[in-house]
Amino acid sequence: MSGHSKWAGIKHKKAANDAKRGKLFSKLIKEVTIATREGGGDIDTNPRLRQAISKAKEANVPADNLNKAVLRGTGELPGVTYEDVVYEGYAPGGVAVLVEAATDNKNRTSAEMRRIFTKLNGNMAGSGSVAWQFTKKGIILVNTKDADEDTLMAIVLDAGAEDLKQEDDSFEITVEPKKYEIVKKVLTDNNIKIESDELTMIPSSYIKVDGSQADQILNLIDALDDHDDVAHVYANFDIPEEILQKHI
């Protein structure tokens, strides 16, 4: 995948297996609680919860932790009340940055986000400043060894996917959020292994960056992503893979 998508995918795979697992668990469990609070505890009628639990299981979050997170979301167990919040800003080079967070104290988190942006050569922006550059999409990856391109294209396009293209050793399937679960089910029904999948924010265009500026951008993105309240960071950079790999 291009730009930020590749960085996020590589980083996620590493995070599931390194010293940051505890922080990853915390973020995944928080998302389960929020998804439950907003849409109820039934995964059949709450796609956000279904996705949250699926991602948590991929990272091997214990089932007991997930059950407690759901009960906190339904109010059957006491717990902190979190609120979804979005922050917008710019990284060096005019790269647009969109941060999705969940917090129990908006004032504290807003101040900390502003401090991170300022410290690492970025700047916060007002609501709506960069969000218009991103569109929510489902991205599903299938390894090229697990499917024939023509067959795969016929299956997913018939199920409602928007596009399919090959990126390195994977087929990247793009789908509208409302068709996301349908396409995943069709792949499963056809015994096609899904390498990874996520609902994400796709930028309408990318900014190519290299050298020291690329390092500055990734340092900012890393710091934002590492914050306890941050669930997702999206940006419209296009950085060479050899630079991306250095920041993992």
C-alpha cells in the first residue's frame, strides 16, 4: 500500500509482537468499551464492536478482558466514560494529519496533542481544516499466493468492492464501509484467506517527502500514535519504504 497505509500496516504487525503490547491491549480494550457504549453489546447489530473485537483477538487480547470491556460499555460493570474526539493538524511539508482519540478529559488530551505537534515541528489546525481530505474506506489485503487476480476481482467486485489492485505481494481491495462486512464474508465463503483488513481513512491525494523531512514527519506521527488516548493517526504522506522501515 502507498504512503501512510503501508507505514500503519507494518507498524501494527510489529506492535502486536513487541514491548508495546501492553499499550496496544489498552487501546484495543478501550475501543471495545466505546463501541459497546455507542452501539450496544451485540456484535451482530454493532459493526464497530464486531471490528473492535476482531482486531483485539488478532492481537491476542484475552477473552476475559474483552468480556469485561463489553460489560463496562453496557454499564453492567463500573468504569471510566470515554468520549471520541478528532484532532487535525499539519506535519512538516504541509502533510495533513488526522488523529482519532478517546478520552475521559478533553482539555487534558487537547493540551497534550498541541504540545506534541508543537514540539515536533507540526501545528494544530481547526476543526474541518484537514478532515475534508480523507474518506472512510475498508481496505482488505489478500496475499497474491492465496488467490488468482482475475478470480478474486470477479468475486469482490460482484460483492460490491470499489477497486482491486496489486501492491507488492498483496492484492489490495478497497470497499465502502457499508459493503465492508459483505466483501469479507464473500472472501471467507470462497475460502480466500484475508491477510489483513481495516476500516481506515484514505487521503484524496498524497504528498511525496524524503530525507530529513520524512524523518521529522514520522517522528511526529510516532509520538501521536504512542499517546495513550490516541486510537488512530492518519496522514497523507508518501515516504520511501526504506525510510518507513527505519521507524519501526
